[in-house]
Amino acid sequence: MLVGLLVAIELVLTAAEAGLVGQPGLRVGAFMLGAFWPPLLVPGAEGLYPGQRFVMFLSHAFLHGSLGHVAMNGVILLALGKALGERAGAVRTLALFALSAIAGAAAFALLSSASGPMIGASGAAFGFFGLWNAWDFTARLRA
């Protein structure tokens, strides 16, 4: 379901760029509203809407630069998400997605000097990798 949403968003943005739906600038507008913009964290900076500096910590994970980008993240999320969902449940897996995306944005803000936006669900995918590796490590310690 989650990966389906990511793909659906990307399909709409790609279709808009091809002139099939909406306006060709839809991706730029989506990035302006939902990408993670480090300059918005500077004291006194104002977003395009109230709360953007907080929303962007999660919304960036739903935006991708191309079908290939969302496919790479989607494969990881599907592969690991299935295993995590079976063990932890759907709600906890979605919570892990959100928390990992937020942590990825925070790490980007702390480590990057970029003024451009960050997009994609890679932070969430690495959160899935992290939990899966922690479970694997714990299982090997018990063996």
C-alpha cells in the first residue's frame, strides 16, 4: 500500500511532465511544497505555508525524482517491509517508515551543506535495513 502510494505520486508527476495530466510544472510545485529544504531551518526563515519546516521532515519521503528513483526505493521497501510487517505488524512498519524518514531528514540537515532540496524515501529504506540488521544480529547472538 505504501509503495503503491509512492509510485502513484511519481506516476502523476511523470505524466504531468509529459503533458498528459495537469500542468508540466507540477513536479516543481510538489518539490517546493514537500521536499526537505535545509534553508527553512534557519531562524527567521518562512516557508510557503505554515508548518512547512515541520511537514517537510516527512513529506520529502513521498517525492522522487524519477520512476527509476522510486523503483529503487520501492524494491527495498517492499522486500524488507514484507518481512518487517510480518514480524512487527503493519502499524509499526508504517511508524518505522515515518520515524526513519524524519531521522533521515534530520541527518541530512546536520551533515549536509546543500541549500537545495532533498527528496526520496532512502532514509526510510535505511531505517528498514537498520531494524532488519538489528534483528539479524540479535538472532545470531542467541544462536
